[in-house]
Amino acid sequence: MKIYKVIGLMSGTSLDGLDIAYCHIWKAGNKWEFEIKKTKSIAYSLELKDKLKSSIELSAQDLLAFDVQYGIWLGERVKDFIQSTNIEVDFIASHGHTTHHRPELGFTYQIGSGQYVANTAGHRVICDFRNKDISLGGQGAPLVPIGDRYFFGEFDFCLNLGGISNISFEHKGRRIAYDIGLANMVLNHITAKIGLPYDSGGRLASKGNINVKLLRQLNQLAYYKLPFPKSTGYEWFVEQVVPIIDRYRDDTSDMLKTSIYHICEQIVEQVKSFEIGKEQNMLVTGGGALNNYLMHVLEELLGPNVKLITPSREIIEFKEALVFALMGVLKDVNEPNVLGSVTGAKNDSISGTLYDPR
């Protein structure tokens, strides 16, 4: 039985920083198993965070240059991680950082040049997990549901609360998953106005009042009416959501509470449409799972038929990095790692591009 020793890298739309997860992954019979051995989160400097946030506005030349710079930065972080932990690594599976996501135009773009990561870290890299799916007519997202199926299949629903919210579940023998909509991206945008990176535990939100007009406007966003498969990203947030949020001058607590109710109402609407009458369980991961007030509101609105399960903090914070490690392993063994039933592609695919150092 071969044990794959893989580093998974993830940087999400919430711009919290880089997640590094060193994982052992193996197949026991027909079941994939994992153990997260070591982890590290590296917060972005203010300068790098601002550049990532505004990368959508860069010229083609500047974006390509940033792709290289960020790839070197990733490689240096991984090299330091490997040296400080003295671990043995088969390869690195990197998501990169999404700067552009326009599947309707046939492209998505994740910076963090795989070749420069490989050269800098001194290890093989597997990356670019989205573009093949888009070429097959898919959304290129979400990708994590392959891990939900193989690693967390005992749960009726898997909900991830990162910059955006997405959900994954089995329905009539097919894995279904899609981006629901807003999550930490809007909350962090609001707290940034008062100089806070986030609302720790949802304490500020819990003190607020709901702005009914704002809640109605957010709930009427056109994206929510689209059928799945569907995915969204930072462009949608900037173009459709920020103008609404910035129009209001309410107290920060009121804005946060209203946004949390909006996030939860949209999640509940999706879950309710697939409830089957008996008690179901929902695994909740991502930074939003650490927002106690958001979780309280979600539990209250879902009602007694859906039980929320919060795993270990390690799974909450590093689940996505773990799944990209799995996707790298599946690519290495030539098994499908992107599900067409999830993305809308005409078939499952074996996605990822390999880069050897030097």
C-alpha cells in the first residue's frame, strides 16, 4: 500500500492567507484515507493582500509578472515549511490564487506559476486544476466535492464557509455542488472599514439590528435565481455586491448582522429544497465555522431536522488544502479528480498540470 506524502496549498477569496497542509494519503481497499500530519497558515502582508485583491485590475503584462512573483513567494514559503519540519515530500499540489473566474467566457485564471513554485521549492508541482473542466463546458468549480465524496461521505451535506459559501451533497446517485453565494467576503469587507480584518466570533454582529431594506436587496441579487451548476467569484462581489453594501452608512454591527442573516437565509433556502423529511447532518468547514454568531443563526434558521457538525479546527481550516492534496494524488494515479456532475462539464476529468523542478 503506497502512502502519498503531499503538500496541499490553498489561497481563497477571503484573502486570509496561505494554507499549507502536509498530508499522508493512501487507498485501503476501495476507500481513500488521509491523515493531516502538519499544517501552517501564513497571513498575507498588507501589501501582498492589497495586490491580490486588486489583481483583477492589472494589465495582462503586470498580471503575468505577478503570476511569477507569487509563484516564487509560494515556493519560498513551502521550502521554508519543508526545511523547518524536516518532512519527506512526493509532490506539491497547489490551487494558486484565483484572480479571474469567467467560465461563461471560457476561462479562469489562478496565479502562482507552477514552474516557479517547483523551481523555488525544489519539488514537483501539480496545479491548474480548473481549466480542463472549463474546456469541457464546466464551471471549473467547485472542486472540493471530490474530497467530500471520498473523505467525508458520511455527511448528508458538506458546507464550506470561505470567502463565498458552497455546498456539496449526493442526490439521486450524483454528487451535486455549487457556490451558494456570499460568506466571509462580505463580512470582511464591512469590518475592513473600521480597520479590522474580521469580526472575531461574530461578536460585533451579535450586537446589531437587521436592516430590512439591505437584507431584501441582498436576497434579490440575480445570481441566487440561477440554476446550478453555478459558481461565482470576486468579480461578482465587486460588481454586484460592493455597490449595495457601500451605499449604506449603518452602524458596523447592523451591517454585519444583516449580512449574516442574508448568508444564512440563502443557505437555508438551498438546504430546504433538498431535505428528505428525516434528520440530516451537515459538516461545516471554512473560516465561517469559527464565527459563533453565524453558526447560531444558521442553526436557528435550519431548524431541528438539520444537525450542524463542526469538525476539528484542523479540518475546519485546512480541508481545502487537504482536498487539493487528494486531487494531486488522483492526477498522479490517473483517476478522475473533477466531477462533471458538480461543474456542469460533459464528463468527469483528470485535471492538473505537472511541473518538475529545473
